[in-house]
Amino acid sequence: MLAAIFLFVGCQLTGEVLRELLSLPIPGPVIGMFFLGALLVCWQKTGTNRNIPVEVERTAETFIRYMGLLFVPAGVGVISQGGLLRAEWLPILVGLVGSTILSVAITGFVMHWTSRTRHTKVALINSERTL
Amino acid sequence: MSNNVFQHVWIPLSATPLLWLAVTLGAYVFGLVIQKWFSGSALASPVLISIAVVSAIVLLTRTTYQSYFAGAQFINFLLGPATIALAVPLAKNIDLVRHNLHSIGIALIAGSLTSIISGVLIVWVLGGTKDVALSMAPKSVTTPIAMAVSIEIGGVPALTAALAILGGILAAILGQEMLHRLNIRDWRAHGLAAGVAGSGVAAAQVAARNELGAAFAAVGIGLNGLLTAIIVPLMFLFWK
């Protein structure tokens, strides 16, 4: 657990350093994500049948499961936008809902349509519904 | 009496991170309980519920957002390592991601442009100000990139951050059901759509349910961040 957290924080630090050094327009954690991804792919491909350590996998699962909580402090920032929200609530509301729905639909549709012939069995969602 | 309580309990407590850390955690646990109550429905989003509860408490106690955030920043910090953690499902499914790179590229460009253009256009058509229209442009990418791009093009970064998170919640709440309605039952499409249209918040919802979805969501967040950071400032170069 601790070693895995160290790995994640270490990759985040690497991401921040790379961002500063190369003055990239992308946040450190996103660079760090690609960095750790590359590291883990190398790890998997260099040995025969080498898997990602269970500890790393479990820690990642825990972080991802509670990721929603981590957005709450930034989300509460909406209260500091009261003035703008009251003044322009209609364009903001319709713009936000409309463009989010359109974007989900277009991305999902194009992805599905262009990849439907490949590996469809592995990717199939069982009939479970969420609503 | 209540004045006494205020002086000896509230004031010292509200100066430590402990109080707002506890309130934020408590609100999220409450959100999870509510979601369980509605048998796990995506509509009862714990993120949305807890943001509403915490916002109400912060406003009612007349606390400023700055002093709330001083306490809650420890939770906010963990967003970094959590983003890094998305590399694990990404690496595990790397072969499938590589085989679908063409599709990912096309879907990414289509979805990203749709989000940017439709957001700005709707605000403009409904008579919103330019500040709000520009703040809407980068809202579908991960919050730090969205804010940086917003500053770059002359939007309101704090509004962009709020829109990014609220948009992510919307994508998380409506996305899966909507794609089911369109008869799309493919974790690659669900994951990528969540990552591109709703960044981290929507990705978290898909990632918690399926590993392949998590891998495509991670790719969506990363690549859309990259694409938006490059094209949005170019698109709005002449609209200042």
C-alpha cells in the first residue's frame, strides 16, 4: 500500500518536473499518468507473463473508487460564482446541459460506430442498467 | 450561552482543517447512503449531493470559500495521485487501446469539437455575455487544464472550474443511460465518452464499474486535455 502510494506520488512529482522543464501546457498529474502508464507497459512487456503487482492494482482501485469525493472541495467553489450564475443562469444551464449531452452522445456514437467490428465481445456491457 | 459556544468552540475549530475535512467526508458518506437508498442509481450522484450539502453548510455558517478550502485542500490534493492511478487500468488494457487508436482519434476530435463549439454557441444564442461563452469553451477537460485555458482566452477561470465539475456530474448521471438508449453497449465507447465529455468526475463513475471503461476514460481525459489546450486558444485567438 505505502510503496504503491509512493509510486503514484513519485510519478506525480515526475510529471510536475517534466512540465516545468519542458514548459508543457498540461498539468503534472496528467503527464504523470502517461509516465506511469509507460512504466507499467514496459514492466509488463519486458518479462514473460509479468503482471502489474497486486499491491499497485489494489491501491489504484481504492483511489479510483473514491475519486468522486476528491472533486467535492473544488465543486463547492460554485458558491463563489453566485453573481454570474444568477445573472446568466439560462445560457449557463442550457449551454452546460446541451453541450455535455451532445458531447457524450457524439463521442460514444463515433467510438462505437468506428470500432464495432473489433473485439466487440470483450467490451460488451451486460444488460445491467444503472437507472 | 450560544455566544459562548460560538467563541470557545466554533472559532477555534473553524481555524483548523479538521472541521471542514469532517464536514466534506461526512457529506460524501451521506451521499453514498442516499445513493444506496435509491438502489445505486446514477441519478443520486454522491458527488452532487455532497457538493450541495457542503455548499449549504458553508453558506449558512457565513464561511468564505477560501477558509473552507483551507481545510478541504487535503482532499483536493489527493486528486493528483488518483489521476495517476488511472494509469493502472490503462496499462492493463494497453493492447486493446492500441488496436482502437484510429477510432479513439476520430471520436476524440468529434466529441471535443462538439463540446467546445456547442457550449459557446448555445451561450451566445441565448444572449449570454462573452465572459460566460469563453468560460464554457474548455469546460469538458480536467479542471486544471480547463482553468489554464480559460485564463488564456479571457474567460472566468473560477466559473470554468465550476462548469467543469458540474458538467462532469451531468455526464456521469446521464451518460450511461443515454448511450444505452442509443443502443451503445460497449465499454470502450462509454469510457471514452465519459473521459472526453465529463473528464474526471464522469470517468470516476465508469472506472468504478469496469476496468476496460476505466482505460478508455483515462485515454479520453489525457488526450482531450492535450487537444483542448492546443486548439481552444487557437480557435479564440481573434475573439478578444
